[in-house]
Amino acid sequence: MDRFEPLRRRTIALVGLMGVGKSSVGRRLANALGLPFRDVDSEVESAAGRSIPDIFAELGEPAFRDGERRVIQRLLDEPPHVLATGGGAFMDAKTREMIKAKAVSVWLKTDLEVLARRIGRKDTRPLLIGKDPMEVLKVQAEARYPTYAQADITVETGDAAHHVTVDQLLRALSAYAEEHSQ
């Protein structure tokens, strides 16, 4: 048995604020573990036949969150994989319950200044349109951190290169798997 085999038994769901690297780090983590990678935002767009900004603009955030919950439920019924969730997904009590029941949840946590720099480079995030990224992040952190803290594992990523973050994740997941196999 290779050392990562225990990490392939359950889906690994990455949670955290926008820009923390759930998708980019998630792809690399999936590759390191030999697991499929699934991105909730991409899956929602595919299921809805439109972009997330369009869903927000045309249907509103509640409709988006409802679709997101249904997509996550479907994905959690699939064989183990690495799942990058949207920043607000874990805030939904039903979604959080599903993730806790069927996956190992990992909160990727990064300094807000680092996140503001990262997300300030893109104008595709509906929650940022016409707003100061740092102000949005501060409000989200205050509202979301207590809930994100309910994740099974927290990994402080800093501004490290993706491979460093993947190594941190593998160590944290291995420790968690060992602790929960007793």
C-alpha cells in the first residue's frame, strides 16, 4: 500500500474564500493523489448552461446557491475525488452537512492581503463587481471564518507556490487519515 492510499478513500472537499486556490491547488492535489478533480463552479455552469455571473445577474444568488447545493450533492455521490467548492458553498447548512457526511473538508486559509492581490486581477467574480476586493474579503472573512473553522482540517497556505501548498495538504490529510483510522 502506498502512503497516499488512505487519502483516496473519501472525497476531499476544499473550502475557503475566493482566490485561496481551491481550483488551482485542488487540480495539483488530485494529480498528486491520482484522483479525479471536480470544480463545483464549472459543474454549476455546465448544468445551468450559463456562466456564474449570468446566473447571479439573471436568477440571483439564492438560485445559484440552490443549484450549487444540488450539484455538490450529485458530486458527493460519485467515487472519491478532489472537490473545489465555491467560496460560499460551505456556508449553506445543508451543503455543509452533506460535505461532512461524505467527504473530508479542508479549509484553505490565506492572509486577506494575499487574496485581495490575487482576486483584484480578475473581474469575473460576481460578488466583486464595482467593489473594493479587500473590503469584500474583510466582510466575508468575518461572516465565514467561524463556519469554515468547522472543516475537518485547516491549512494555512500563505503566499507559497502551489507545490508547497500541495505538500502541506498531503501532510495534513495524512495526519488526519492516520488519526481517524484508529
